[in-house]
Amino acid sequence: MAARRFNETDIDFDGIDGELAKLAPPKLSLKDVLDRLRDRMVEQRARGVTVAQMHEVLKARGIEIGERSLKAFLDKGELPGRKTAKGAAQAAETESGGDPF
């Protein structure tokens, strides 16, 4: 692939820099954060680090999650009490006694 070349006078560096400065990083859900940390936390747990210790580290960094929820997440890879869209639809169907129509 040939390298692209630009004329310096054709590039609005100040404009690009200003727009880049306005960009906000994406927001992560609690599950996203925990998913990224899960391998390390499971590894640490295998070494004998307690869920309470990991909870304190997360809490100190502004990641709010209960100890019991963290333990359940480490055990199953899912946050407790959180229904997926598919799971919620199945639960609604079960509650209504079958076909919702």
C-alpha cells in the first residue's frame, strides 16, 4: 500500500486538535469493568486473596459493588439479579402463562 502524503497547508491541525480534545471516552458499565478485571481477580483468589480484600480495592477506586455480588460474579461470571433482555422476555412469558398475545 502506497503511503499517503499530504500538503501541510491543507491540514487544519488546530481544528483537528480542538475536536480531539472535545472527545469523551466511552462509558463502561459495571459488568464491562468487572469483565476486564475478572481473570486477574480469579487468579488472585486462587492465590488466597479474599473477596473482601478485592472488594476494598475496587471500592477505593470508586467501583461500587457489594461483596456478595462480587463473589457471585467471580464464581459465575455474571452479576446476580440482572436479567438479560432474553431472560426478561422469558420471565414475562412464564408469568403471563404462555403466549403474550
